[in-house]
Amino acid sequence: MKITYNGSYNFYKRTVTPELIDNGYDWTTSYLESYINNKASDPTNINNVFRFSRAWYSELERRNSDPSYEKWRVNPADNRYEYFGNTNWYNIFYKDYTTGHQHNLSITGGTDKASYYVSGRFFHQDGIYNAGDERYNQYNVLAKGTVQAKAVAPRREHHLVHEPLLASADADHGRTVVHAVTDAHDEPPGLPDDARKEPRRNLDRRGRLHGLGRLRRGEHVA
């Protein structure tokens, strides 16, 4: 029996990362420029939460240029909460990299008559999001075997079939030739036991059998 194992631990990183504007002032300036080019006026809201005003935009520029200022305030004019910070939502939702590992195990063995092979694989990889459980697991199992079977040769039966019989004239010897249909593998009965002691004179040069009637009676054919 032979046991084989191999495994790996991997780090995965995105091949393509989008370029995002993660500074609030830079994004607001680009949005304001495109909106004015299209509408020829200032927007009433900068998003679905905060209203837009030139006073708010000036305060955003002041707090962005000086890190010592807090990134939020309560506007004394209307008692509204205002936020001036920056949030990179892409980094919040997505991981910088993920990890994964896999393990492979195989077992082989057997004899000259039979053999077997069994293998298994486990693969695990983490998800790309920081929120939620996105772990992926995969399991694979393979098993196979072979058995050698010995073939048994069929029993050979030897017999002489006497029918049908056909008679014809032999032009070379001037006597009657009787053809016997046979499927025997051994010599038919009535022939000499040892061909070296006495030639087979009852077979002609074409291998045809002569004097079949006397062979049936156990007489030797000259």
C-alpha cells in the first residue's frame, strides 16, 4: 500500500482594482463642476442626506485643508448635523487579499490479481467581502479498482462425423473415393497408431479418406 499527500496554502489578491476618489472635497468639486455645466446652477443637495450651499462648500474646503479641525459640526444657523470627513467605502466592503488552502490524499495498493486507488481533495477559500460569511469549501472523492479474471479454455471433443457421404471417381487411382465430413482434431479410428511405423495409405495426396466402409468394420485399408 502506498499513501501520498500534498497540500498548499495560498494568498489571493485582486488583479484589477478600480481607482476611486476617496476625498470628500475632491469629489464635491468634480460633482459641482459637472452639475453647473449641465444645469447652469448650483445643486440643492450634494447627496440624499446633506443639503448643498456655498457656505457649506467653503467650510468643507477649510476643514479639508487643515487636519486639526474636526470632521463634523452642528451648524449654528439651522442646528443641522454636517459631516466633512472622508470614507472609502470600497476598502470597508472589500478585503485587500484573501487566503485559501487545499489538501490532497491518495491511497494505492493491491496484488498481481487486483488493485485499488482511492483519492480525496479538500479545498477552502475565504470570501472577498469584509461583511458576511463567504467561505467556500469543496470536497472531491475518487475510488476505482481492477480485478484480473482467468479465462478457462473450453473442453475439446473429438469425433468423426460419417454423414453425409459422397462417392466420386478418382481419376488418378481408378477407384471409388468416399469423402467424410469431420470436425475431429485427432486421427480418425482405424488408422495406424504410429505413422512412423506404417504410412497412411488410406489417405490420398489431397487428404481424402479411402475405404470408409472397411474402416467402419475395423479392417485395415491397404
